[in-house]
Amino acid sequence: MKLPPEFISLSQEIGAQPLLVQGPGGNTSVKIEGHMWIKASGTELAEARDKNIFVAVDPAKAMQELEGAGDGSCRSALINPDGGLRPSIETTFHAMFNHKFVFHFHSVAAICHAIAEEGRTALAEKLSGLQWVSTPYRKPGIPLTKAIRESVGSRDIQVIVLNNHGIIILGNTVDEVREQINEVEQRLNLPVLAEGTTNVPTADYPGWNNVSEVSALATIPHLFQRATSGTYYPDHIVFLGPAMPALSSSELARLNPVEFPVPAVLVEGEGVYLKSDARPAQRAMLDCIYNVLVRIPADWTLLPIGEEAEAELLNWDAEKYRQALSKRTG
């Protein structure tokens, strides 16, 4: 089946923009002749034009998983189960909508609003006039799909803001989806409010690279506090672990990076360090938390997902698969 080139093109376009998609995050789908083509778990939208990253599923079978007919992975809904890729763990909410096109991505602008008390309040004014709704944080997969279904109800919705997660845009043409993406991004855009310095003296720690571009996370006090206080959205914990660990320079000097369980650390007042063998997706997620935190006003109250939600994600087999696949293809 030849997928619409304009669908492939827009998928690639948003995948290439780090303020919209980071690494293998996000997913898009199109429904054609009773089948739904959706981005496979662990693949990257930025490669939509160059690789076969979409898999076909039966949307009716995917929806049956909401009622206990499967494990939520939607592998039972695959048209070709021997193709070697799994459908996205978020396949069920793509199947739930009648719209031909569903675009889900981790917009930095949307995340900024969706992880802060004041940001969530501001959405009502900023998205006024659009057909939109917000939904509470739930673990990606069946729990999230059920929360979305409850929030949307019978309303004709085109924009769904997912608290502590991202955004969904619905449409029946690619042009309609593109217009909605551009409109929402323009309305939710937040300027960079804090920038760190890139000339802070740093030490040489074997096995670690200083990432000067995101130094503000370590050198600006309120950003350091926020970065180390909790996890704000799922992909951060999947790729970087819970919150951002803080070590002293002496602790980092003694640390064997092979034995350290997460790929990035902060040294307060000095810099941000990433393991030398970190994967591209991990660097992309480090850039993402920087891009989010430097845009959020200092007087906004941030709302982490909490330790219980973190534990759910850390023990999730589907996400472990996604990380493993990303490592093989990164």
C-alpha cells in the first residue's frame, strides 16, 4: 500500500523539528480502506521519507484491546505480524478516532503548558475558539486512551493537550492537520527566558562529555532546582531516568560511568555531563528538558508526574523494547 506522500512529508517535517519531536518520540497514523498505518515503536518520524517506519493494523482489533482482548501492545491487530516491527504503544488512541489522520507529538510549547499549574490555566485563553480539550496524565497505552475517550466524550475535537505528555492533532486532510499544528504552536509559543553561559570552567571527567549548550540546567539556580526535582513527562524517564541526578565535581570524578544507571548528570554551578557513549535519542531528550525548562516562567508551579508514575514507566516491558530498538537503530 502506497501511503499518501503528503502524510509522509508532514510526518518527516515535524520529526525533524526538535521543538516538536525528539528522537523516536511521537507517532502519526493514516486510515486507508479499513486499515490504519501507524509509526512503529522505536522508529523515528524524521526518517519517514527514507525508511519504512509504518506498520498496518486493523483498527477494529486495536479497539478490542481496550476491552481486554489483548495486552495493549496491539500486536494482535497487526496485518503482517511477521514484519519485524511493533505498532506504537499508543495505537489504541489512534484507532479510537474516526479522523483519517492522527498526529501525536511532544511539542515543547505544549509540554511547557501541560506540566505547570499556571500553564494549564492559560490554555483556556490561548486555545479559545479551537475545538480542543485537555486530558489528565495517564500511563501511555490503554490507560491514556481511556482517559482521552472520557475527556473527549461525544464532542467534535481536533486538538487534545495531554497533561505531562504532549499533544494530539486530528484531521481529515493533511492540510487541515498542518494548519492546526501551525496555529496551536503559534498560540502556545513561549520565548526562551533563561540562558546559561558556555564558558564556565569545567573539569575533565573520563567517560563523560560536557554539554555546554544546556549548561543553564546546572548554572541557573531555579532551573537546577526544577531539573532535579522530578520527572515531568514520560520520554524523559524512558531515556534519561527519573529527574536529573546532581553530583558534586568530586563525586563525578570518582564515578565509573559504566556503573552509573542514567546517562546524564548535573554538577551544580558547573555544567551538564552526558556519557560519552550516550545514544542520539538520549542527547535529544537532554536537549528537550533544556528547551522546556528555559521557557517556563520562574513563577509558574511545576507538576511532576510523581514517583508512582515513574515506577510504572521504569518497569514497562514495551518501553524497554522501544529503548532497545532505538539503540540498535540510533
